[in-house]
Amino acid sequence: CEGYTDVIALHQAGFRNTVGLMGTALTGEQVGELARMAPTVLLALDADSAGQEAMLRAAGLAVKRKLELRVVPLPAGADPAELVQREGPAAIERAVGASVPFVRFRVQRVLDSGDHGSPEGRDRMLDELRPIFATLPPSALRMELTRTVSERLQLPESLAEQTLAERSAPASGSSAPTGGEARTRQSRPASVSSRGESTERAFLAQCIAEPEAGAGALGELDLDAHFTSDLLRRAGAHLRAHLTDPGAQLPDEDPELAGLLAELVVQAGRESPAPAMLESQRMQLELARIDREIVRARAQESGEVSELAVRRAEVKREFDRAYERALEETG
């Protein structure tokens, strides 16, 4: 908690494992001491902006120490001492019992404070959420938080996942980087691959969810250019012939393909047919393909970057229009 009055009140209420920051600053040394004493630390800081910022700083320090942070929810405008004085020790016990992982608190904070009434407001929330989700590995917690974002922002779960997994693309009017900068960007293939695969999987699942429209969308793609792994290319080729029955005529010698298709069928079962959603996901694949072309052109210092940037801007406008229609179709 923040100060000595909170510490005294909590000790009197029976919480002897309480320490105070003496303000809103949490130093690396303090985090080190906390990590020596316990694997988990609960933050019972004021619900004002200073307390919220203190939690954000604490999280950055805790990651380096492999220290789990949880947040104790407090009523707006109240600190622990006031809560004990007003409602007694039982109120603190309830608050501690309702503590949540710090990452969940951050996601909830963005969703609670954002503008849900306009597409621009929802986009701003997604922009704020991306860095938070970038810290989350594939896990049950990530799946649950993605589902929460999907429900609160009224987005299909597959679109929420692929949008949260993206990084912001460079503006089309930005100048070309130097050769050194291009080489630095090329040195991060793993993140690009995982981000691309998430989009590609979502597209294939949507094709399965609405096979008639999916057959047309899948047929328009160049599998080698639009998919980033051989496994996904094999899945695309198989689905072109078996979209209405993905499990049909699977080769015995390719269990990896069978496993992927089973996952896609399950994912497709969670989707609602929405032609504009399928089109927006196809545009996502095209944007990703152009981005890879831009990276290659910059690395080779060719003159194609400007032309590709113009094409990317056109596709981005098409994507925005499809995305707006998808929001309308899905409520």
C-alpha cells in the first residue's frame, strides 16, 4: 500500500504481511526485497491516477524479477485505511479475496475508461490493449482476456485476436529507413511469423464457417504469397477442395495438417457467418503480404517501396470499409 497510515490500519486489521511504499514510487531495490520474501505481491493502492501509474511502474520492475503482481480493487476515492475505518476488517478481506492478476486489471482499466460508442473509440482501445497483450504468451489467461475484449467491443473473437496480435504498420508516407534500420527490422522474423499465422488461421477458420463465400475468397489468394508457413499453405490447398468437409481425404502421412484442421474447425464453430468479416480478413492477408514485400524492397534498396506504399494505402482503405461493414453485420 502507499503510506504508513495504511500499513498501521492493515496491521491492526490482522494483515501483518503489509508494507508501504511511502508514496507512489516503487524502486528496483524495493521490488528486489519483495521478491526475496514472497513470489506474489498484492497492490492495494489508491484508485486515483497516481496509484494507477504506480501499479504500471511496478509491473515493469516485477517482470524482471519474475514476481507476480495482483491488484486489490478499492472503491473509488478510498485507500485501505479509510476502508478499514468505514467498513471494518471484513471489507479488506473481501477486497483481497477479489484481487486480480495485474494484466487483467490493465485490460479492464482500458475497457472501462474507453469510448464504446464509436468505431474510432474502439480502435483507440485496441491500440492501448496491443502492448498489454504483447506481454502475454499463448495461455488460458490470454484466451479469456481476448474473449472479454471481444464481448466488450462487440467484435468477433477471431478479429479481436488477430487485431490484438498486430503491430502498428509504418505510415505510407514515411521515409525509407537506412540499410542498417532495414536489417534491424529483418532480424525479428519470429514475431512477424506468429502475428501473420494468427491472421492466416483466423481467415481459414472464417472460410470454414461460411464455405460458400469462403471458397471464393480462398480461391483468390496466392497460397505461396499470402501464407507464411508451409503448414498453412497445405491447409489452404486442402480446404480449396474440401471446404464443406475439412476432415475428408486427409493424407495419413500428414498428422500435423490433421491437427491444424481440427483446431480450425473448432475455431470456426465460434464464428458467425459475416461476409464483410471474411472480406476484412482477406484484406488483412493482403496487407501482410504487401508489408513483407516492403521489407524485402527496403532491404534490397530497390525503387519499389513508394509503389508498394501506395498499394498498401489503397488496400488499407478497402480493409477499413470492410471492417466497418463487419461491425454492422455483427451488431
